[in-house]
Amino acid sequence: MAVFTLTPNIATPAFQPLTPKPTSSNFRVSALSPTNPEVSTISTTKKRFCQVGLGLLAASVVGSTPLDANATRIEYYATVADPPCEFSYARSGLGYCDIAVGSGPEAPFNELINVHYTARFADGIVFDSSYKRGRPLTMRIGVGKVIKGLDQGIFGGEGVPPMLIGGKRKLQIPPNLAYGPEPAGCFSGDCNIPGNATLVYDVNLVEIYKGNRK
């Protein structure tokens, strides 16, 4: 935090203007001023004290906002991978390994579930994450609503055991179970996922969605 040194000019003649040094705090107060953008030149000691008080208040508000900590935490989970594990491979080519098996029920067929995930390319670069959005993704599992690798990797099949609620699993998804030869995630000509990309997902099966119809 900046340290302010006040030097009142009590004996200074009234016709001599005060010209404080252009510090970052003066600039910040200028930005907060709703009436006059050029408040760095102050004519009285009283206004100068007021400026310093506003500068300190602005600094304390910026420094104490809780969003900074939340953003750091979300960014951390979005960019740090789960611990490495040795993949087993299904006949389809899907690689899978459990970081934590979980203790709840199996992922139900054709039901909505909530999952947290981080998606990477094979070189480790993150291209999508529910953690960055700050909430899990709700998806319907087992019926082709997501890419085949996620359906098989979460719901199970062809030798892959179903995930349990509370479980964490790493999936290595080959192109034929992901987006295939065509680019995906395209907007205005820019594509997030290139063709024939192998994808690696860290999946956390949080819960069965509470809004499922009974």
C-alpha cells in the first residue's frame, strides 16, 4: 500500500497554487471523481486531506474484494490436472482410470447428472472446464447427448465399469469417440478443437440431478 506524506503549506500565500506530485493515488482519485476529471491540482489543504482519504478508501476496497480469491481458486482447479494414473483400455480405444472410485450409486441410464470436468488436449493444454464457470455441468448420460467417450466413460460399457457418485475418473478419448476428423467448437471461423484430436477429461461425478422426473 502506498505511504502518503502530507506537507501542509499553511504559511504559503493564497496566490501560490499547490501542485502535488502526480502519484498513482492522485490518478485513482481522479478516476473516482464524478464532477471534475482534473482534481490532481488542489487549492486548499482541506481538499487535499479529502483526496488522500478517498485514495486510501479506494485502495482498501480493491484490495479486500473476495472475487480475487474465488477467481484464483477456480483458475487453479481449471489448470491443475488430477494425479496421473495408468490407463486401462476398452475395445473401443477409450482409456480410463479411477482417481477415486466413489461410494454412491452408479450413474443412471438416461438420467441427468451433475459433473465437474476439465478437458485437455493430449499435450495438456486446457480447452474447457466447468470449474472456470464455477458450477458443475448437467448432462443426460447414456443416450448420445454427449460425445461417445464421455457416455462410455461415465455410464460404462464394453468392459468399462460405470462411475459411482463421488467418483473421479480420468478418460483418454480417441478421435473416433470424440469429434472425429472435423474441427469442433467453431465460432466465426475459429475452432476450439482441431480435427482428429485426442482428448483427456478429468471427470468428477458430483451427484444425480435433483430435478429428474420421478
